[in-house]
Amino acid sequence: MNKKITKNLTDCKNKNHFYNVDIMDMNNLGNGVARIDGKVVFVKHGVSGDSAEIQIIKETSDYCIARIERLTAPSEHRTDGRCPHFKRCGSCVYTEISREFELELKRNTVISELRKNGLYDIEVSDTVSAGSYNGYRNKIQIPVGRDKNGKTVTGYYAGHSHEIIPCEYCALQSDTANEIISFVRGYADREDWKFIRHIYLRTGKDCAGNQNIMLCLVTEKKPVKIDEFAESVCEKFSQISGVILNYNTKDTNVILGDNFEVIRGRDYINDCLCGLNFRISPQSFYQVNHDAAESAYRIIAEKINLLPGERLLDLYCGIGTIGLTVASQTDGIYLTGIEIVSEAVKNAEYNASSNGFTVCSTEDLYSCAPNGSSRAAFVCGNADNIPDERYDAVIIDPPRKGCSASLIEKLSELSQKGCKRIVYMSCNPATLARDLVLLREKGIYTDGAVIPVDMFPGTGHVEMVVLLSRK
């Protein structure tokens, strides 16, 4: 093919037109960012610092998308892809860059969102990295399908599609998890399990050092010989503490249905986090990266700096992980947790009791145990359904959509009633920046830097922790 190298976007849709560009930046989808005639061009698999010959494959009124035809000068940040599937799999977008540069990009993502919202005075610390890049995921939900020959395949979806990219080994999963998935895949082929939709694994290690794994098959109907399968898989993998089925017949993107059936063992795992044992049910939220979660929770404990006898409010508390780990480091804390998922509230109450807290109702939280003992009460409801009490400190860990307007108002009211510290843990830089602007309007400001935490190595996601107080 005769190449025509051009310098502007005239006739850019012509397949014979190529462009030499310098890639100046990367976004959190793993695309390089360049400009032609002032127009943004997102370059698939481009790395900041690359010089490349590219071809435009899509143009909109606002931007173009291109692919690399030839690297003329690779970036110093570029590495060999850490996974053979990375060109097609949509899960890991930062496999072609060094870990150091990945951490820098995640910090820059946070800075960029703050600046977009006019928050130029807020500092952002270096990204905190904890644990290993490989095998960090303790929760795995892997799609199951069939190839054109009818053979069972497992893998992850290609970007922006429902095409399963067959993957027999994923570096983000433990070796044991990869082996269990392979075992299930082989069994599904032998028994013609056509109705299995996902393999769902959760892995934990209790405070006695015992590894335990929950194996859940998401299916449209009960597979044949499931009891035989459960016996076989537990015999081969002694770490499996429970085999369960989840029934889901709906044609949606929601992985889990509402109904579970225990086939063998139990329907939960235990995990030791910051020295506390936690019971985790199939639908409970729990951070997928154990080591990074411990780092984040220790940062929260340091920032909130509880004193004996203080009152702590934990919003979006889930199974109680953050509130209990923070409260356990100081004597006599009064902990109130609020969570919308009823099963998670039951787990939180169990976790509090098993870790030495007296579990009370919100009505008798301040009188249900001797002075000096730590107590906890949990409420099933929306995060803004806060008991009318005074609190010394608040922890909020909302979903990606961030805080509602009513919760922002509640936080303002709490700060006016004497709440001295609010620690906000966020999984979305955009909604964190938005909420920080709204909180400033209520007189609540950051107290120190925003701290990014690399909870999901290899991906474009980043967690953040920041301390807030009234000024």
C-alpha cells in the first residue's frame, strides 16, 4: 500500500492517509493522547512519550480515534505487555507501561479532575502502592461462553463489547483461582453445562492463616451432576469452603441474581484485615485488593485519629470493614454504621461481635455496655438516614456516583453540631472533585492532601482518601 503521510486532518478517513504524531499524554482508558490541527486524537495502545505513525479509524466532531501503524520512537515508559491478551481484553489498560509511570498517571488523573473543578489549591500526594501486581484480586467474576465449535470458554470481555476473549491464565488472579476456573471449564465441557453464565470466586485468609475460597456458579438452571462436581472440586482444592449456585435468568448486565443455593459447605468466607476477622457473603462489598485495602484503612485511621470514648459514624459501611478496623485501634469507641444492603448489615453485626464489640441498637448504644468498652450499632437504610446524634468523626465511602445532595446537607449539619473530622474515601476522581466543591460551599474544606491509593493495579481505576474539616 502506498502511504501518504499528511500533517492535517484533510481527508483523514481515507485509509491511505497516515500521520506522524507525538503522544503527549494518556487517559485512564489506556489510550495515548495526541493532537492534529488542534484536535484531540486518542491513539489505541499509545504511551506518553511515543512518536508514532498512526492511522485514523474514527472521527467525531470533537475527537478522532487512531491506531498505531509504526512506532518511530518508543517512549521511555513503554514496556512489553505483561499479558498476552492485553491487546484485546478490556480489563487491564496499563499493561504496556512501567509501574512507576502507572502510579504517576493515577496521581495526574486526580489532579486533572480537581483542576477541572477549580480546586487548584488542593495538594495530591504520590500514589500509594501496596502488595504485588500479580494475583492481587480476591474476587473474580469471569464470564462463561461457547466458541464456534461448542467448546466452553472462559475469559474477559473485549473493550466495549460482550465478546469473551478466551483466557486460560490471568495474572491478576492467584494460581489457585486460575486452576479452579480451568477445572470448572473442563467439567462444564464434559457434562454439557450450557446454562453456566459466570464463575464467581471469593478468596480469603482468616487470622489463623487458613485460606478459604467460595466457589459460586451463576446459572440459569441447576446443572446436572452438581453434587458430584462439588465433591470433585472440593477434593482437588481443599481450600474451597463452599460451593454454591446463584440463579439468574435475566438478560441484563447484572451478574448475580437474588436466589442462592448452597450445594456443599458454607455460603461465606473469612478474611483477616488489619488484624480483624471478617465474614463475607456472596453479595457483600469487600475491596478486591487486600494489601491495598489495609494501606487505605491505616491511612484513614491515622487521619481520623480517634480518641477514647469518641463517637464515630461510618456511612456506606458495608460489612463494617472501615469502621471496625478504625474503631478497634482506640478504646471505648461508639460506632454507628449505615448500609443499604440488609445482608451486609447482618455481616457487619456478626463481624463487630466476633471482634470484641458489643452490638447494640442505636437507641441504647450509649448505655448497653460498661464504660470503656467498644460498641457498635448498624442501621439498614440510605446513607442520609442518620440517627439524630452528635458525632465526633465521620467516614464516608460512597459508590462511584458519590454523595447525594441530601447527604452533603447532612454532613454540613453534622459539622455544625461539632463533628471535627470527616474522612472521604472515593473510587471516582470526578465525583470526589464535584463533592469537594459542594462541601466547600458548606464551609467544609480539605485538611491536607488528597492521597491516591492504587487499589486496582493494571487498570485505570484509583481510590482516594482525604480528610475534611469545617473552617
